[in-house]
Amino acid sequence: MSNETATAADPTDTAPTPPPHGLGTSLKPADARAKTEGTFPYAADLWAEGLLWAAILRSPHPHARVVSIDTSFAAAMPGVHAVVTHEDVPGDPAHGRRIADRPVFASDLVRHHGEPIAAVAADHPDTARMAAAAIAVEYEVLDPVTDPEEAFAAEPLHPDGNLIRHIPLRYGDPEAAGDVVVEGLYRIGRQDPAPIGAEAGLAVPRPDGGVELYVASTDPHADRDLAAACYGLEPSRVKVVVTGVPGATADREDPGLQLPLGLLALKTGCPVKITATREESFLGHPHRHPTLLRYRHHADAEGRLVKVEAQILLDGGAYADASSESLAAAVAFACGPYVVPHAFIEGWAVRTNNPPSGHVRGEGAMQVCAAYEAQMDKLAARIGMDPAELRLRNALATGDILPTGQTVTCPAPVAELLREVRDFPLPQLPKDTPEEDWLLPGGPEGAGEPGAVRRGVGYGLGMVHMLGAEGADEVSTATVKVKDGVATVICAAVDTGQGFATLARQIVQETLGLDEVHVAPADTDQPPAGPACRGRHTWVSGGAVERAAKMVRTQLLQPLAAKFGMSTELLQITDGKITSYDGVLSTTVMEAMDGKELWATAQCRPHPTEPLDETGQGDAFVGMAFCAVRAVVDVDVEIGAIRVVELAVAQDVGRVLNPDQLRARIEAGVTQGVGAALTENLRAPRGLVRHPDLTGYALPTALDAPDIRIVKLVEERDVVAPFGAKAASAVPVVTSPAAVAAAVRAATGRPVNRLPIRPQAAVVTSGE
Amino acid sequence: MLLPASLDEAVEALAATPAAVPVAGGTDLMTSVNSGQLRPAALVGLGRISEIRGWQYQDGHALLGAGLTHARIGRPDFAALIPALAAAARAAGPPTIRNAGTLGGNIAAGAPTGDSLPVLAALEATLIIAGPGGSLREVPVSHLLAGMDNLRAGELIGFVRVPLLHAPQVFLKATGRTGPGRSTGSVAVVLDPARRGVRCAVGAIAPMPLRPLEAEAWVASHIDWDAGRALAPEALTAFGDYVAAACIPDGTAPDGTPEQLSPAVLHLRRTVAALARRALGRALA
């Protein structure tokens, strides 16, 4: 299968070159063709005989007391099979990944716009929607708490109180002071992960009283455990089957949609399907934390950082979700990839009645990066130093200590990354092309005028951690099976499009020398592999696949090695043939297997981390990845239109396992960062989500995406990571918004302290 | 779903099924249908009415069919005729929208951000509306957009009559991005050398396009129409500010005292001023 896809993809290649094989090659994803042609089935394409359609009634208010819910009229409508509310939840009424604080259905209080109140199953989607609308809910509307700064003093929105977590990081001498002090206040908006396919799923009841959920889950075992607790069932009687995932840059979790689906299937005894509307999708799933940051940087006259003081306030929305982890990342990386001898960082995550916040790629790290890089620009301007030079002077390196007291043991080529992007040639001005061909800010049909356009260049340096932090048990299990010369990988790690399935094939090809490798679909009958986020799967699941493959290799070669009296290490497998180092022995894999089937299962568990203590100290992270971005922007300084011309990226990747895939991941991350920098902000004045659609919420289009130049991929292997590879997706998202803001700052001379950058912040009024 | 082949048939179909909703490109209507906000009992598709999908000349005017798509209007032959309308059509959205969306639909939907609307307002276009029994009535586009004269039950916009001015016209639009997006402010400027007039309309900042009539008259009196339409650069800048101040006046509290505009509104005013200045500058260049 893989061979055909690979060769068919390149018809111009007349000589029969061998297809990409093993690590370091650009093996194509097995499903690439199906996805391109539109035949790949996603969750919304599922079908079952006799299925019912579900619809969910969501709260129109951000904060209200539920006085009464009357479902009688909806339940009596023809075609309606079941209506469920909080009274129909047999198990735990509340759920949550880390803290069970979120009700399946609101019972007495709604805490955000779009919180589920009830769900309906009917024989037609329209009937279901109409029945949901016919449920009479009486609300007593309450004043919403929408300003996170007010959450501290406001009446508790939740029995657990409004403060989700507070980290007061103390590192060094509080009395230390620098010759130069710069301060700033920064605001980061609410980015939506905006998966291209909205949430969807199918629940099928089982004869044993259990239920199967077919959903685009990114963490099937956690979703299964949530569902089982909610249904009051043993986890073994709930099965989550992962369908095609149509885009995931966040936890693809909207339990508000998945949990009612299974409830309805259990209640009706029929398969039940739901496809969320785009509006529901925007309301239900977690967003990036809107963040307020206050910074004070102290430096000496030569530009060396002396002390960083910061206050970081994350708006967690109504429920805890991933706010605690996001805050840990924000506080730990509040100074960025710089050496800071003294740091005092206060971080809070609070509850509000705003839309829910949770894990979105680069959470916590992205917000602080925009702020500390703005501070670095400010410092450079104050001292009169080149911004890149100032950054180089303070750059972190292996062996330096983070403000959490953790020593950076992994490769940290921060200075090298910055030099690479700084020294890359700048894009030419379009001087030699006719004026009407210039792509000006505002677009080809926009109002741009060359005379009003200024160009700016800015730098961003960013860092993220990889894997779960603070003592999270990071473990993954994988099984490799070989039969008839064909290998199969069985692992519950979800390929969200990030390419894990392709990587698993490459690992097995590399280890076993077999070309044909299949990856089985993921479900919860397999051992857990954990969530598909933070670049985990390359590390833990990739590591587990490699170990299992090596165990199979030993099983295969042991009898031969014993027969010839040599170690298995002296034998090698290529193109289905086993040869010894001296060429004396040569046999085929098929012969050696002799009709046997070989299985091996292995686990990978990286070395443990510890939680941050009460002063924010601790070895909380397994590994870190770094990135440098140079942004070149054009700004129409009269109307504030911004076009990102080029982003040059240099990234610390450890080792390149699949060059094409890696580049695609970096380009995708950079583009998501451009969205966060310029257009993506889900507005929710007074807690009510405005324009929950893809016209109002402007994702970058092909015209908005800049030229992305991947200048350098620094391959310094991380010795503790399997293959030495680092996660690559999150760090460009973290770094590129800061670089774009820096470039706009350079073009306009304005402070630019808010993301996304509003046009009025990029205007230069006359006289400047 | 009914698919009439002529305007008369379409009007008849609407009269026969009063609950039916007419649909042309569907770029506006279908989003409401798909999101479940609108459940029309029946649809009258206008896509097969060939008489409203073209245009013809009519004593110094162009008679544009309401079924002309943005894509068709954006083509060079059309741009030579009514340049500002062509520019607005090219800016109306991504190709998928431009291929389906129509001029008549843009008018009937009447969205504040409709890109063709300020151009039609500046051109002082007239709508020719077909009604029951083969009746035709004429309504200035501004009357319809202002709600002074609405479409009545069973009526359809058949044609739009636009004067051919044989002079430069400019449409400029500000959006929040480089790719196609909703307008945050737009300006159409058309020159009418025969009457020595300048006509300008500002879109997307109010429920309907705004005409700064005093600014138009003032700037027209300062253009030297006989010497290559020359205008002093200061007058050009003043025109932009005049238009912006006319369309976004200083705020006044209910008791009549002046009120500071919010930074966002001030920015919008600055944007309108820049667009109006650039638009007239390009028209006179």
C-alpha cells in the first residue's frame, strides 16, 4: 500500500527509485490520497441502520439560575424518542479531565454561553432541533463575571471558588535591581482552535448494556473514562472508537456533545448521531486562555537581564479544564529562553462566565512569549541596542537554569537559531515589478497605496515544554505484529493529522527492514496511549513502537543468531532479506518466520517530573523545544492594514524524522500564529459569543499566509528522547505572533501590546 | 423548488405560492437555511431566467440584469463600462462566492457590508421591480436601501439601471485582512464630467450607504474641470476629512453636550478619510 502511494505520487519519476523507507525520509501518509480526494471518512460521515439524530439545547445566557426545565412538550412531539436533562444522568453529574467540576447538563446554574441544558434524540435532525428549541427553560438571568480581574472579589461562580490556581514563583533576590527598567501591560485575545470539521459522533448501544462511541477523540481512554463515570458504567462497558479526525490543534474534547450522545443511545436503545453546527462548535469546545500580563524587566546598561517581575492572569472560563497546566507553562516560561538571575512571577487562573478555556497548542507559553518579546524590544529601544543583539546577549543555553530552578539539560541552541534567521537575506522590495502587481496590505482588491506602506522587521524567540508536566504520568503502550512479511502497529495513539501513523510505519520499517507496515485504527480496547498533544506521540508512542519492533526483531533473529553462533546485532534486515555482517548468512524474512506470527508489546515512560512547589520551583518538564522567527511585515500606516510578507523560521527539532511532514507542521504552526497575531479573536462581550462562524472569525486564508522560509532545522539530538527528536508543532505557534508584533512595532513605532493587533494600533498619525 | 424560465413566470410563481422565497446565488439565503434559522416552505430559483443574466444599453444607461454574478461583473469588458461596480464585484468575496452571488441578491439582502451597494448609491442607480400581473415600477436604489420604499409581496428586482458616465470611478474597501473579508469601511467615488459633479458614497459603516452631499458639492467646485481635472493636494485631504466627518459626526450626549468618540470609531473615521482621499485622488489622476 505504502509503495503504491509513494510511487504514484510522483509520476514524473521514470526510473524505478525505491520508495521512501525508514526514518529521515519523506514517507507519504497512507491516507493522503483519500483525504485529498475527499473519500476519507470523518466522524460526520458515519452511518448506522435505524439511527436517531441528536440535538443539544444550550444556554443563551452566560450566567443564569435555572428555575425550571419543562421537557413535556418536546417529548410529546411526533418523531422524538428521548429527551434527557441533568435528571437523567445515572452516574457522576459532573466531569472534567483533571477536576470534575463541569456538569454534564446544567442543573441549577449556567456558567457560560452555550452550556448544555438538555439533549433530544429524534428521527430527523430538524425534528431534534425543533424539539430542543421547544424545551421550556425558565432562567433567572444573573450578572455575568466577564472581567478576570473582577473574579477575585466576585461571588463564587462555582462551589470550588473562583481561583483555579495561583503560582507565586520566587527565584533569586527580590531586592535586585537593574540600571534600566521597562514596564508593559499586554493583553492576548481568545483564539479558537477552529477545527475545519466541526464536532460529530455516533453512539451505538451494545447488547450487554454498554455503549460504543464513535468520535474524533484525541484522547480515547480519557474520553471513555469520562463517559463511563457519567453513565454509571464500568469503563470496560464503554468503548471509544476513534474516527477520522478533521483537524485538531487542541484537545478535541467537547464532552458536552459526546456525553449526551451515549446517554441518548443508552436510553433509546438505538444508534444516535450528532453533527455540531459551526456555531455550537465555537460555543462548546475549549479556547486559548485570554490573558492579561504586566511585566517589569530590569537590565544593566549593557543589556544583560537582571530581574523580571510579572503578573499573569489567565481567564479560565467557567470550568477548570487545562487551566492549571496552562498556568504552569505560562509562569515557568514567563522570562522566555533567556538567562535571568532573579525572577518574581505571580500567576493566577480564575473562573469567569466567559467561553471555556483549555488546551490549545502552545497554551500558556504563547501568551507570555508575546509579552516577554515585547519587553525585550522595549529594552532594546531604551538602551539603544539592536533587538537581535540584545536577545543574543541573554540567550539561554544548555546548562543554564530556568526560573523554576530546573537546569536545562536538553540541547538549547537558542543563539544559533536567532543568528540563522537574522543572517538570512531579507525579501526584496517589489521595486522592479509594476505597481499594480504588488500585493499590498488589504489584499489584491484592497485599498492599499504604496506611499502609505512601511516595512518592518522583528524577531521572536520562543520555547515550549514537551509532554505533560508536573508529575503527569506520561506513558504509552504499543504492539507490533508481523505475519507473512507484513507488520501491523496496534497503538491507541491518535493520528490527528500530525502524522503519527506515518511515523509509526517509518519506525517499524527502520527497525525490522520491512516495507509493508499498517497501522490499526485506534480504540479503547487497546492499551492507553494518552492524549495526542504537546508532541507526546512522537516521543512516548514512537518510543513504545520502537521498543516493540525491537522485541519482534529479537524474536525473529534469535533462532538464526543462535544457529550461527553470533549476536543478533550482527544481523541486519533490508528489503525483506536477513544478512549477516560478513555476508555469509543470507535468508529471507519469510523463510526465517516459517509461517509464525510474531507479537510484542512494549511501553515507553519518560523519566518522571515533579510539580512546581509553593514558590514555583521544581523540575516540572521532561524536555523543551526552541524556535526563532524573523517577521517581515508591510503596514499601511494610514488605515492600519497589516500584511505579513515573510516569516523566516529556525527551529530546534532534535532530529528530522520525516522532512516533508516536519515542514508541513512548522508551516501550519506559523500560519496559526499569524492568525493569533492579526485576526483570530473570538469576541464575547458580556460573556455572549459574537459571530460564532467562519466569516466573523477570520482564519488566515492563502492570501493572509506569508511566505514561510524554513531557514534552518537544528538537529542536536536530545539524548533522553527516543530517536533524539523534539516535538515540532507547538513552538512555531508560540513564537510567530511575537515576531509579527515586533515587526509591526518596528514599522510603526507604536507599542503594539495587544494580540490580535487591531488596525488602530498600527496607525501612524501625521507628524510621526 | 420552482425553476421559472422568465421574470413573468417567476412573479407568477411567487403569487401562486406566497410562502415561497426567491433564491438566486443563495450565498446569503442558504447560510440561514443551513443553520436552521430559515425553513422556507418553497423556493423559487431565479438561476434559469436568462433575461436577467445579461445587460444592454438604453439611452446613455446600462440596464443590468439582477441575475448578473459578481464574477461576470468583475470581468474587464464590464470594468471598462462601470469600473467601480466591477471593482466592488471583484472585492465581494472568494471566487466561490463571486461565482454564485448576484447583483440583485446583494441589493435584496441589503447587508450593510454589501460591496456593490455604495457604488450603486454613488451612481444613483434605479431599480426596475417586476410585480404581479406583469407590472413594472422604478425605485431609486437609495429609497429601497433606506427602507422608504420596500419590496412588496410577490415582487422581484428585475433590472438595475445605471448611468454610463464615461469617466473614472473608484471603489476602495478596507478589511481586517489580506484575504477576502467583510468590509469594515468602503468608499465609492464616481466622476460625472458632463454635470461637473463628484458623487461619493460610504459603505459598511451604517445600515445603508451614506452620501456626503455637501462634501461632494464642495470638492466639485474646487476641481478645475477644464484643466485635466486638477485639484490642489490640500483640497484632496480636506475632502477626505469632510467625508469622514459628515459620515461619522462627533458624538453628542442626549443633553446636547459633545462627547468623545471611542478609539475604534475614531479609527473608522480616519479610515474613511483615507479611503475617500485615495479614491478621489485615483479618480482624478
